Amino acid sequence: YNTWAYTHNFESKLPKVLKAKRAQEDAVARFEQGTLDEHLKEIPKKEHVVPFTNTVFHDAAIEWLIITDQPIQALTHPSFKKMIDIGARATKGVILPTCNGTCDEIMSKFRMQLTNLKERLNMSFPPPPSLYISFIYYGRGGQ
């Protein structure tokens, strides 16, 4: 039976065969080194915070000017100084908004400005004329 089971890739379930198989597996396991892989967890890396020095700040400011193609006067602009002063008071770092978030915020502030301007002027704005229709009418021989 054992010869037949071996030649036909049949796994025997006889108690004597199972006991021998377990003994062989235990002998192999004694010589293998165990691993801790399933017990170990990767520790998330903490962001390295560079300590403040004037030199490091100046280097970062110049790098920002170059990368973002800003004029040199941007560093002396009052709104830039205000932003730096506000960021300097942060104790747990600064979270910068995403591009979409920034765009939405700018559009919201613009709409708010238009609403405030409309209220201050106390008048309604007519819808702007369509440039495309004007071009077709006047640009193609319209009267």
C-alpha cells in the first residue's frame, strides 16, 4: 500500500504513516531557526525636524525663491513675513493645504469679495455679454 501511495502521489492517512511524518517534521523543525516575522511590526518613521538656525532658514528661503520662480522682493513682502510669523508659532508643524483645497479657498474668498462689493455698491450686476456671440455677429459682417 505505501509503495502504491508514494508512486501515485497519494497522501496516506494511516496512523503509522502520519506518526512517522510528524516525527520527521519535528526533527527538521528542531534544526531550523524560528522567525519573528509575524510578531514584528514596522515602526513608522518620524519626520526629521531640522533645528532652526538663520543659515538654514536663509538657505530654505533662497531655495523656495529659485524653485517657485519668485521675485527676490517676495521675501520682504509683508504678507510673506506674516505667513512666516504665523508658521513660527506652530508647535506641531504646519499642515499645508492641497492644490485643490487652495483653489477652492481662493474661489470662495473671491465670491465673498464679489458679494461684499455688490452689497457695498447696492446694485445688481447684469450678466456679461457673450464674447463669442459678439465675435460672430460683429466679426462676420454683422451690422
